[in-house]
Amino acid sequence: MANNNAQPKKAGIAGLFRHQIMIPIAALMLLVLFNLIADPSFFKITLGSNSDGNPVLNGYLITIIDSGSELAILALGMTLVTAASGGQDISVGAGIAIAGSVLLRVLCGTETSPETLHAPVIVAFLISCLVAMLFGAFNGSLVAFFKIQPMIATLILFTAGRSIAAWINNNQLPNVNEPSFSYYGTYIPGIPIPTPFFIALACFLVTWLLLRFTTLGLYVQSVGINEKTSRLNGLNPELIKLLTYVLLGLCVAIAALIKVSRLQTINYSVIAKDIEMDAILAVALGGNALGGGKFSMSSSILGAYVIQFLTTTLYKFQVKADALPAYKAVVVIILVVMSAPAVREKLSALIKKLRTEKAAAQNS
């Protein structure tokens, strides 16, 4: 009887470890263990005040949930694009530059540093959302209707996007002097937790509700797994792919608001530099198939914060910014190798062999 009870328990534990979210959790545990050993003060959180005298929380963990929030927002859209199209959008960094430039253009008009805003922030944000979604639709059209490989299709905007962003503001760097505009990228007075974290949380909840109470998630997975079969079942693969790119464009606009709000200005060549690689890595670290199909939003979100955890850890130990891509490349190599079908088959065969040998030893 005891053996019968132990068997389902072992099966349940094995099933838990096979769950997709265990990949980013395992990576997170490794980073936590490393920092606990190397410097436990990494996890210290203190209550201080900012330049305006408002109470704010300080510490490396706060930096992670703050700086990782726009990456988490991008990971939401990138997950849908990857699942539906079996490819990735490498233009999100340039898209952030464009959306941020549009946002500042509406707020500042033709002035470089206006004393008062030319339009409410919500109006400027909605216009930047529209522009970002249009560029997302452009990328999606190339992928869905012209059957261009996603990375090649989005290479167009990746190459030209920052020049377009500079052209929007005539190569000027507008500066917003309104203090309340900085709240979106820093702190709301009286709330010690960074605002970007709440924005990311709201985006996750809206996405969860969208996937929970509509058939969008099922359609995206169906198209990503087998486009021809989904068409025979009455779906429109082109429309679904286009929709995922438009949704990613919306995520880009939200991330742009946070990025521009932090500094209240923009640098077209630097803003969101290489963030597209981190967004793709977040999707991969979340255990999502980069070839499309089944996906997990919660795993991608956790993957995004794990990447920021890694970045913050490297900065903590004074690793130069130029060297960061090399460390992330190691993570990419490990993920790609571990997710390769040949490696998975060999690992499964090895585990099966070990279980068989263990069972034979117990019976003897």
C-alpha cells in the first residue's frame, strides 16, 4: 500500500520538474545561490528617499523589478509572435526609439524644451501606441502575407528604425520639464515601489484575462504548431500572425513610455539598445519553443526578470557593459543545446535507462 502511494507521489514530482516554468525557476535558484554565497548583502532592501524627498525602496532586488519591467512587457508580445510565426521580431529596440520619439514630438511640439506640455500625456501615449502598432502591422504583413522569414522581415525596421526616430524630431533631443511625466518611469510620490513594476503587472493581468477568456491563445498555438491544419479547421493564420505583431507593437509603445519617462528625453542611438536580444532570450529561458507552438506567458515573464537578475548580478561584480553580451551568449548556447531534439532524446533515453537499472537492482 505504501508503494502504491509513493508511486503517484514520485510521478507528481517528476511531472513538476518537467513543467515548463521549472527552467526559469532553476536559473533563478542558481543566481540566488550564487549571490548568497558571494555576497548576501545583494538581497538587502532599505527605505530611503529620492531627490524630491519621497520615500523609496533601494537595493539590488528593487533594481531588478524596476529595470526588468519593460523587458517583461516586451516578453509578453514576443512570446505571442514567436508562438504564432515560429520566428522573432528583432526590431523592438528600434520600435521603442520610434514610439518614444513620437511621444516626445506630441508632448513638446517643435520646441526642444517647452515650459508647458503641448498635449496631455495620455493623448501622446495613445498616438505613440497607434504608430507602434502600425509598424507592428507592417512587420506582421511581411511575415503573414508575403511569407518572409520573421527575422529577415523585421531586419528592415531594425536597420532603419532609429533613423526614422531621429527624423521625427528633426534630429533634436526634446526634453520634458513636467515633473509628473517622470512618474511613469520612476516613482509615484508616496509609493516606494517603482511604477514600471505596476505597469508590467497590469500588462500581465490584461494579457492573462485576454488569453483566459478568449480563444486567442488556442488560435496562436494552433497556427504555430501546424498552419495548414489550423486553416482546415477554419482559422485564418495570416490574420492571427498579423494580430500578434500588432499586440507586440502595443507592448513596444508601453515600454517606450517607461524608457522615455525615466530620463524625460531620448537618445535615438542608445535607447533600448540590444533589448530585442534580451526579449528573445526571455522567451527561450521561459522554455517556449522558438519554432512556434505551445507557450507560457508566466514562464516568459519570469524569464525576463531572471535575465535582469543576471544583468544586475554582473553589474554588481563590476563586469563591463561591453562584456555582458558574452555572458548572455553562454546562456543562449546552453538553452539552444538543451532544447535541441537530439539532446532531449538522448537525455530521455539516459533517464529511462537509469530508471530501468534502478528498478532491476531493487527487484534483485
